[in-house]
Amino acid sequence: MSKKRRLIVFCAIGIMSIITFSVAAGGSAESAASTTGHGKYLVGQGIIIPPDSVYVDSYIASVDYRYPIPEEGIGLTLYSGHRQLSNRGQSELIQVGIQGGKMDFDDLPPLNVAFVIDKSGSMGDQDKMDWVKESFYIFIENIRDSDFVSLVVFDTVAQVIYPSTRMDSREKRLRFKDAVRNITPGGGTNLRKGLDIGYSQVLANYRSEYTNRVLFLTDGVGESPGILDIAATYREMGVNVSTIGLGSDFDLKLMNDLARVGGGSSRFVADREEMEKIFGSELDRAFVPVARDLEMRFELLQGVELVETWGYNHSISGKEVTYYLPTLHHGDYETILARINIPENERRGTQALIRFTLNALDTKGNPVKTESRVLEVVFVDDPMPVTGYSDAMILQSGTTLDYAESLILIGDLYYSCRAEIAETNELRDELWRSRGEGDLNEVSYTALTNPRIEELERSVSAKMKRALDLTVSTKKSIENARLRLDNEGFDDELDVLEQYIRIIGSELEMEEVKVDGFVRDREIRPVVTDRPFTDHTANLFREMTLDLRTRSDGVVAVSGFTMQSGKTPQLVNMLNEMATVEFGRIDTLTLVERNRLDQVLAEQQLQLTGLVDTSTAIRVGEILAARYIVTGSVIEMTETVVIFGRVINVESGEVESVAQVIVPKDREVVGLLGS
């Protein structure tokens, strides 16, 4: 059988295998871990994620961006992808970080919690029930004497196996463990009945000063008529519901919607470690609210146009976008992203882009006051001054957004060949039947083809190749972001894309060495190729210094740029001279003398290349009593040179700025590298 014939058959098998795993997308951004974890689970089974299972809001919300934690109430921070924008027009990404306050668990309001656990037969698969039991053993040791706990299990029917009880003795905790230990999987999945009884257990000891919550855990799809109406009703009564989904077959959309309507959060759990985290160190994020009924307004200024936005239910009226979030949990973080378009204009210098306001109620129903925030940027007369996002926060969220959108496009391409495959197989069956009985292996390819079949095969092959190209380019972009963030984050995303390359490469029948080449390829092409090298570097330093000018007063140490090879060509010397001049011009910051930095490096037995590592740079910054330390890297690729600089906050330990330019290796650059 020819390669073309095998390609069609293989692709058909791959597509048929996914159908039983596909789930509907939906829910709110609170449900981040549900859809992202579920997608990772599918890829682990060798399956390309169906595009309708990629919920972009959830991918964005799944990242802990480590927003500043407020002393009390709600913290609010605005970010833009760049400090400088072109007045010739460009798109920009804006991020709003919302952070709930955090206290010690012992200082939180007491809990009144009902656990509703699916014990249907499928819970015995992959030791899922064992995960649940082990997590409950952790939970019951962390609970306080003032907290009420109940346990409901359901399959075809539902029953209370541990009634709502104040956990004020060791003996009660041991009885709870015994009840958990005796749960045995078996039966069907009556979601509605389990939830009904769970709410009744919370009501048995309802107290307004308590956090009254049902935690609903399932791995399946079951009977659920009217379940969302029930959740909405109980939410009005002060009882919320959070959901946890396990495995590949639970009703993802229903669990997300149930948590959204019921005022809680939704998670997907793929392994023991994640389950134990939810019931241990992150217990408060699942149960305890810090504010309710959050209404947020995003106002576009300077003729800015909204392209798209992610994060929560929203409505658009003119130049204003209003978002609604039912509950912000204790210590939890929430994220809004907006892609905006900035039209061509004559502006120069500092301008306000957006204004953001937030109104909410605390857990007692009192208004929570927060000041309006205005986000400012600097307009310059230069198209696309730097390459990629330069704010470290936006680099994380924007890369995650690009990744999720790429998964949808890749999935669309991959699964769009279903119709062609079905038609091809029908046509081949007709040709086979017309020949009468015989050995298929003895039939030539030409005997089972015609112009229409060849056309369909070309279409499938072209789509698969486009899917592969998009996968490779997305992987390169993520690897670049990870490099600039000191090789932190995006491990799961890169694993998924590498598996995608191997899945699609196999279906295209590529040789393994060629597939490995795609996996290893990391070179990104420059966005602007005809810009002089000095203009590239001027834009880079302007972006970095604009970022530092927005920071608090203090001391800044500039370590300079280095190459991973340890060489110091003329290009590196030029960058370091520019860095000293440009950062020394910032009036609000005091520059550490170069000889003092060299002295510390000698004392610590370090080379400048060692400061590329963020933890090492922070240690040196602490010795120098610096608030910020600036490091830079020059990476020589086959056809390009990547130059990026980091601004590291020594006190917080966070990378705050990661401005970058990518320049082609023309004659001038090659000469500077060879010196």
C-alpha cells in the first residue's frame, strides 16, 4: 500500500479515536484548572485536543501571575505589553490583575462544608477513589475545632455517610476517616440527588458568619435536570458550590457552569499531587470568599478600540467594557486580558490608554472601595520598536493566550480533514467492491484511486502540514519566552507541543530525524528586517529605561550584557557602554559604580555570565543593597541574534521587564560578533 493510502487510513483512525474523548467547552475563568488540566490529560493519551475543548479564558486564568498581595481587601494592578508604543498604529495587550487578600488559615471565618462524592463504578478506575481518600485524610487533619463537616456519597442513589458535625474532638476526626475509608465504588451517577442532599447537610448547621459551601466531586456524566437552577437558588441563600472533575469523561461544561452559577470555583484534577494540594495548602482558595458581586469597568481612552477580551462575563457599551465576577476567594487571583488596537495618531510622549474601576461587596455585604487605576504608556514615532512582549507579566499571559489560540487553530486544521477522510474511504470502498473479492495487499495504489481521491489526499496533507508549521512556530515562541524568564514556566505547554509535532509528523510519515529537527528548532525570525542595528538597540534601551522610570526610587546595579559562550566581542562591549549611559540618566535611581560590582563578583567568585541566573543576580543585588539589578544576554542563532535584557526586582525576587530585539545577522552584525 502506498504512503498516501496509509496516510488517509492512519489519519482516519486517529480522528475516530478522539470522538469518544471530546467534551464541550464552557464555564467561567474560575474553572481554569478544569479545561487546561483536561487538555493535558488528553495529550498524555496521544490525542490532539479538540478545538471546542480549548477554553481560552481558562488557559489564561490557570497561571499564577503572583500579583502583589494587598494588606487587606482586594489588590488591583494594571499591565501593558510594552512601555513604548508606535504612533503609527499597532495592537497591544492589556492585563488587569485582581488579587484577594490573604490571612493565616486559623484566622479565617469558620467553615460549614459538605463534601458530595461520586462513588459510581468508574471512580474505581486509575485509583481515582484512592486519590480522594488520601486527600480527605490530609484535609481532616487541617480542619479546626469550630468547623462543621459532612460527607455525602452518590451513585444511582445518594446517602449521608457522615452527617454535619462540628469537628471539635479527635474521636470525631477518626470517625470521619473511617467513613471515608469504607467508601466503595459501584453504581450509576445521579448528580442531582447528590447535590440536593449536600445542600441539606450545609443547611443543617447554617450560620451567616460561617463559610457555607458544598464541594462537589465527580468523574462522570449523569442525571442533572434543573441542577443549575438549584445552585442559583442556594447561592441566594448564602450557600455556594465548588466543583472538582476527575478523569476524561466528566461533564466539563456542567461542572464549570455549576460553579459559576453557584458562586464557587471549578477544578480539574489529573493526579494525586493536585488533589492533595487542593485539600491541603490551597484549601482556602477552594472554599473561603473574600468578596462577592465584583463589577469591574474597563474604559478605553485616546481613541483606542477593543479587539477582544477574556475573563468573566462582560458587556460592551461604546468605549466601556463591564465585567462581572460572582466571588473572589481568599488568597486567589483573577485575570482580565484585553487585546486593543491603537490607531495611527500624532501623539508623542506619555499618554493614558485605559482607566479601570472595581466595585464589590465584602462577605458581610458592605461595599469594598478601590481607587480607579489609569494605565499610561509612551508613544514613539517608530513601527514595532521591540520584538514580542517586554513586560514580564504580559509575557506570561500573552504567551499563554497565543498558545491557547494556537491550540484551537491546530485542532481546527487537524480535525477538519474528517469530511475528506470519510469521502475518501467511501470512494475507495466503492472501487474495492467494483473489483470483487481478493487480497487487498495485492492491489496497487493506482487501482484504488482516481482524480477525486488524489485531490482529497492533497487537501488532507496540506492541512496537516499547516498544523505542523503552526505547532513549530508556537513552540519557538514559547521557548523564547521561557528563555527570557530565566527558563521558568511553560513546561507543560512545551511538552504538549512536542507531542503534537510527533503525532502530526507520524501521520505525515516523516522520518524520525526530520521530526527531531522540528522539535529542536528554536530560531525566531525578526519582525522588522530593514532597521539599522543602532535603531534596534536604541529601542531596546528606551523600553528598559521607561520601565525603570516607573519604579520606586532606589539603587540599580547594571551588570551588563554577556554571551553564553563567554566571549566578549565588540557587539557586547557596545551594548554595555550604552547600558551604562542610558541607565545612568534615570534621575530617580542611583547607579552602582562598576568597580563596586566587579569587586562583589570577585568576592563571590562569579563571572558576569553567572548573573544571567536570576537567583544569582538577586544574591549579588542584595550584597550591593540594590533595589533592582539589570542583566542582559546576547544569543547567536544561525540567521539572527537575540538580544534581551531583564530588570529584576531584588526585594520581591521577580523578573519585571524582559525587553527584547531580534536582529538579522547582516554584514554589520557579523562584523561586530567577530571582533
